[in-house]
Amino acid sequence: MSVNVSNPCEGMEIRPMEEEDLGQVLSIEQKSFVEPWSRKLFLETLVFPLSRNYVLETASKKILGYANFYVVQHEAHMLNIAIHPDWRKRGVAALLLGHTIRDLSGRGVREFFLEVREGNGDAIRLYRKFGFDFIGRRKKYYVETNEDALVMRLQLDEN
């Protein structure tokens, strides 16, 4: 993984997601996805023992993005990642993704998996920059649009 990301905003913090964050998280979710997650689904994810959930916020506590993973032994599956529309294409997604990969690899994760919409070129480019490779396709995975999902994997060295 060799992505050089400068912090686009001083004072940003990436920390575990908490229930109190869900108002801002749901706002970003609804602006980002055709079929957004519900508050109930986020709450279930927050209490699920195998989940790791992150938010990226400014010094003034404005949440700019979030990411959700399930972790089983040495594997992590990205469930969801989104950045507020006003902060896209400013390095924020790379900052968040880089942090989550470093944090989870520090907890023993060696493989990361995700699905991404075939038409989401910006996300695909970001994942490729971090070293994710294509390993498969799920036909009509996204029911609301009949779009295929590309399955991607990042394999980290054992070092």
C-alpha cells in the first residue's frame, strides 16, 4: 500500500462510531446511497461484537465520513463507507480508508474484502490506489438498480 495522503483539514480525527453520531451519519448515508441503511441497521452494527465502525470528524465535531467493517480473525469485510458530498474529491476518503486499514491490520487483519458498484469509478480508483484487486463479480447485486458488484480484495504482507 503506497498512497500518499496529506491531511486536507487540520484537526481531523478518526475515532470509533458511537450512537450519538447517527444523526450526522444517517444524513451522509441518505445523500450517498439509493437504498440507505436505516438507523436500526446502524444500531445493530454498532453493538455487533465483530464490527468495527469509524467516523472521521473535524475539530468542531462535524462528521465528514464513516466506514463500517465486519472482522473475523484475519479478514475484514467493508460493509459501508461514505463521505459527505461537500468533502468528496478532497482526500478525505483516502484518509479514512488508510486509517481503517492501518488500524485493522494492527489488530491482525491481513485480508480486506469489499463490493463496489461497477459504475462507481471514483471508488474503484480509490480502492485500486490502496492495492485492492478485482476477484469476482456479483451479478445484479444491487437490487434497486440491477447493477453488478465488483468484488475486490486487498492482501497484506504477513510482516
